[in-house]
Amino acid sequence: MHRDYRFYKDCVIFVVSRKESPFKTDGAGTIIDYKDSVPANLEIPERIGTEVITAVGANVFKNTEITAVQFPKTLQKIGEAAFFGCTKLGTLDFSNLPALALIESDAFFGCKTLTGINLSVCTALKTIQDGAFKYCENLQGTISFPENIQSIGGTEGHYPRSDTGAFEGCTKITKLDFSACKKLLSIGHAAFKGCTGIQGSLQLPNTIGKIETKAFADCTKIQGKMSFPANLRRIGSGIFASCTKITELDFSACTSLSEIGTYSGLQALTTVQFPEKLQKIEHSAFSGCIALQEVDLSAYKKLETIGYDAFKDCKTLKTVKFSSTLTSIEGTAFSGCIALETLDFSKCKKLETIGGFAGCENLVTVLFPEYLKTIDNSAFKDCVKLETANLSVCTKLTTIGNSAFDGCKALTEAKRGDCENLKAIESSVFAGCEKLATVTFPKNLETIGSSAFNGCKALTEAQLGDCENLKAIESSVFAGCEKLATVTFPKNLETIGSSAFNGCKALTEAQLGGCEKLKTIGNSVFAGCEKLATVTFPKNLETIGSSAFNGCKALTEAQLGGCEKLKTIGNSVFAGCEKLATVTFPKNLETIGSSAFNGCKALTEAQLGGCEKLKTIGNSVFAGCEKLATVTFPKNLETIGSSAFNGCKALTEAQLGDCENLKFIESSVFAGCENLATVTFPKSLERIEGRYYEGAFRGCKKLTEAKLGDCENLRTIGNRAFYGCEKLATVTFPASLEQIGSEEHGSWEGNSFEGCKLLETVDLFVCTNLKFIGGRAFFGCTSATVTLPKNFPEDQNAIGTNAFGYLRGGEDTRCKKVIVPKDTIRLNVINSGWSDDPEGRVEVGS
């Protein structure tokens, strides 16, 4: 495009050539971008046009190939991640930066080739934020900080990562020089963490007020004595974590410091001098300081709390002196301090809670304070040499926590008689204290927790009678106290928990009759109390749990007749009580559980007839009661469980005829009752059970008759129901009968009347519903004439194998005669095991 320019003779023309700056700014002095490729040697100008450069913005030169930077003397701030990841950057010259006040977070993060920085000349520098020089792995020698620096680490405003320190991971720094610092207030979180090259001790300036968590963690070459300045008022946890060569910590000059943080794992630490105003030693403060032998806290008159794990596993700590102002020692504070031998709290007038000495294996003596209220959970657990626990001086003691003295094998006595405020002895408090022979109980005690004295093998007595507020003895409280011979019970007791006195072999009596509020005796409460001869029961008792008196071999009687509210006698309650001869039953009893009196060899009678609400006699209830001669049954009985009277050799009769609701006689109920001669059956009976070798009346050798004809609902006579009843001569059958023996195990199983040699007449003609006769049902009934009903099935499977005996060689176990309605059925009888019928024993009748 052509234009016509006209010039006048007096006109002067200047031609100026100007190259545009590659730096982009925000117009207020901050570089925010670089337009071209960044040169290796970067020079940042003081001005761009008229704009004075005061800051390098965030991320501007991040991950670039810069090897050197020349900063303008006008620079005041280096922004967040400005040179992040500049892995070829060699040295930084801050000598011409009189105005630099702030190096923001991650500014030189990961500049791995950076070898030196001269911060000491930055007279205006106040803040170096988190991550500023993190992972500058080759930054070496001494880092000297300027006089006006106020904080190293820490970030104002939002910062995405919480675990990053200003110089973290700078492994080649050998020394930190704070000597010029006149205003340094704080060293931030993880500021020098992992600076493994820093050697010797640190000299911190007096101006420092706080050192944050992990500030010098993993600086493994820091050693010797560490002294803290006067103005220090806050120390974060773990500031010297894994600094295993520090030998002494001196806080004595710290006039404002009241709490001591975490210095765990200082394996060489031998001495700690605490600040005058010390109020609290934080959790895990000195845990694992294995060289620490003595801690003297007696001079610190403001100390109130020693936190949990504070001195945990200080394995050589032998002496601790406590402040008189101490109010609480928290759980596990001194656990695992295996060199401790003596603890004297007698001068601790304000100490209310003690915890945290678990596993102090050599602890022998503890002198408790007068005003103690709580012994915390596991406080002295597994202190295997602790001999005495005299708590009688602790007049305000209210609680002994779970497992407080658990496993203190050498403990011989625990005096608590004067502890009028003690209301709770929690779970497992003295469990496993094998030598504990004497315990006194305060009168206001309300609760004894589960397993509280479990395994106290030397304990001889437990006088609980005066504990008027004691309502519950929880599970396993005195279990395994082999020498416990005497126990008195309080009148207001309501519950005795499961296994409370299990295995107390020396216990001779349990006078519970005066415990008018006692409603529950739990499972296995007195199980295995071999010498327990006498038990009295309270009238308001409602439940006796399973195995409550199992194996009480010396027990002779159980007078339960007066327990009008007792509804349930649980499973195996009196099982194995070999000398139990007399039991009376309450009229409101509803259930007797399985094996309740199993093996009570001396029991002679069970008068259950008056128990009008009794509906269930469970499995094996009286099994093995060899002398049980008399049993009366209540009219409302509904179920007799399997093997209920199995092996009751002296039993002569079972009058069940009046049990109007009894529908089932389960398998093996009267099996092995050798002298059982008479049984009456109720009309309501539906099934006489039997499975394999578990026939209901199997082996009742003296039983002479079984009149089942009036049992209008009887459908099944099960396998081996009357097996081996040698004297059974008479049996009547009802029209409702459907099967003799069970089909579920195949045609070979049955044996319902096998071996009943005296049985003469088996009239099944009236059994018009009969569909099946099981294998060996009448095997060996050689005197019997069996008549089948006219509508008996012609199916060959309706008659089981050898149902009427067999003829083999010289052995003849066949019935005398079998009368059948049809010729096809005659053949089925012969084919069931006879092979042939030369005598014509099977005949077709009308």
C-alpha cells in the first residue's frame, strides 16, 4: 500500500529501534511469565520500562534449565515454586538483595545441584516458608541466617501440603548458624528434617518462641547437650525424632515453657532438666529413651500431668521422683520401664489418677497417695515382682480400672478395707495374681467386674457379706481360685455371672439363701467346685444357667422347691454331681435343660409331678443317674428329649399316661433302663423316636408290656424303639400307626422290636394306615404271631430286609407265624430274608 509522505525542510526525524522484553509482569512489579525460552544464565532486570521489579511470581521458572540467576537489588519476594525443580541451578548470590524479605513455599524445591546460598547478607529477610529449599541435596556447608529473620518454615494462608520443611532433606548441610539472629521467633514443621549432615550441638537464639513438630527429626549427627532459650514457650512433638546421639536436654532457662512435647527414641539421652513452670509432660515425650536412668520431678511445683507413653520403654530408668502437685499419670506413661523398683506417691497430695506402669518387671513396692481416686486400666499389669498393694490409705479411691494389677504374680495382699468410696473393681483387676492370699473389700462396693480375681490360686476367702450395695458379681470373677474355701454373699446381690467361681476346688459352701434379690445364677458359676457340699437357694431365684454346678462332686442336695419364681434349670446344671442324692423342684418350673442332672449317680428320685408348668425335659437330663428309682411326670409335659433317662438302671416305672400334651418320646429316652418294668403311654402320643442305635426303650430288659392301642395319634414307632426288651410279652397297636421303623435310612434299618423273644401276639390287623415295616423290625421274635392289616401295601419295598427274621444255615430268627392278606405279600415276606418257607409259616388269612 503506497502512501504519499511530505517532509518539510525544517523537520528532524529520529529513528528509534526498541526490542520488546521477554518478561511479562502484572503491572505492579511482579514477574508472572517469561515469553521466550528461558536462558541458562538468567538476568532479571531492576526495571521493565518504568515498572520497578520487586517480585518473582509463582511457578514462573518452574522446571526450567537455568544454571545461574542474577537478581535485581530491588527484589523483595521470591514467589511460591518460582524455581521449583530447576535441577541445574548451581549457586544463588543474594549479596545484592537488601530488600528481599520473603522466600515463599517451594521456591527452590528440588534444586538438586544447588550448592550454596548466602542468606546472611539478606538484611531485610524475615521469612523462609515451608519447602523453600526442600531436597536441595547438594546444598552444603554452613547455612548462616540473617539478623532480621523471624521464621524458618511455616506458610501464611493456604498451602496444599502439611508435611514439608523449609530445608528438609538437605543432607549435605553441616552446620546451622543462628548467631546473628536477633528476631527469630519460630522454626517451622520439619524445617530441617533429614538434614543428616548437621553435626554437633545446636545453638539456638534467645528470641525463639516456638519450634514446631519434627523440626530437626532424623538429623542423626546432632549430638551432645541441647539447651533451649529463655523465650521458648512452645515445642512441637518429635522435634528430635531419631536423633540418637543427643545426651542431654536442658529446658531450665525456658521461663515461659509449661508443656514438654515428644522426644521419643533419643537412645543416648541420659539427662533432662525441666523448665520451672512445667505443667505437663506430653504423650510419648521420652518413650524409648533407653539410656535415661533418673527423672527428678520433685522440684516442679506446677506439674499436673504426665501423659500416656511419656516414658514408655525407658528400659534403664530406675528412679523417678514425683512432684507433690501432680494430679494425673495417664495410661502407659511408664509401661515397660523394667528397671523401676520403687514408686513413692505418698507426698503427691493432689494425685487423683495413676496409670501407666504395665510391664515394669522389677517393680516391688508402690506407696500410694492419700487422695487417689482412680487406678487406671492396666496401671500395674504384669508387674511380676510387685508384692503389696496397700490401698487402705486411699480413702477417696472410687475406681480400680480394668486389668490394673493383672498378672502381678508376686502380689500377696491387696488391702482396701478403708476405701469407703470404692464402688467399682473393674474387669481382670487382679487376674493371674497367683500369690494373692488376702483381699479386703470396702462396704460401699457396687460392682466386681468380670475375671477380677481370675486365677488367684492362693486366695482363701472373699468376705463380701458386708458389701451391702454389691448387686452383681460378674463373669469369671473368682474362676480358677483353687484355694478359695470361704465366700460370704451380700443380701442385695442380684446376679452372679457366668463362671464366677468356676474351678474353686476348695470351696465347701455357698449360702445364697439370704440373697433375697438374687434372680440369676449364670452359666458355669460353680462348675468344677469339687468340694462344694452345701448350697442354699434364695426364694426369688428365676434362672440357673447351664453347667452352673457341673462337676460339684461333693454336693448332696439341691433344695429348689422354695424357689417359686424359678422357671428354668439350664443345660448341664448339676451334671457330674456324683453325690447329689436329693433334689426338690419348684411348682412353677417350665424347662429342665439338656443334661441338667446327667451323671448324678446318687440321685434316687425326681418328683416332677407337682411342676404343673413343666413342658420340657431336655436331652440327657437324667442320663446315667444309676440309682434313680422314682420319677413322677407332670400332666402338662409336652416333650421328653433324647436320652433323658438313658442308663437309669434303678428306674422301675414311667407313668406317662396322664401327660395329655406329650406327643413325642425321643430317641434313647429310656434306653438302658434295665429295671424299667412298667410304662404307661398318653393318648396324645404321635411318635416314639429311634435313630440307628438310639431306640427310645432299647435294652429295657424287664419291660413286660407296651399298651399303645389307646394312642390314637401314634403314627411312628422308630428304629430300635423296643430293641432288646427281652421280657416284652404284650404290645397293642393303634389304628393310626403308619410305620414301624424309619424309611429314611433304607429298607435294611429298623430293629424296632428285635430280640423281643417273649412277644407272642403282634396284632397289626387294626392298623389300617400301616404302610411300612422296617428291616429287622421283628427279628428274633421267635414266639410271635404277626398279623398284617388287609390293606397292607403289595409293594415289596413296604417290608424291610429281614423284617421278620431269617433262616440261615442252622440259625433261625424267624417269627413263629406271619399272617398276610394276599399271596403277593406272602412272597414279599419270604423274599425279605427267609429265602423259602418250607414249614408254611407265612400264610394268607382272611
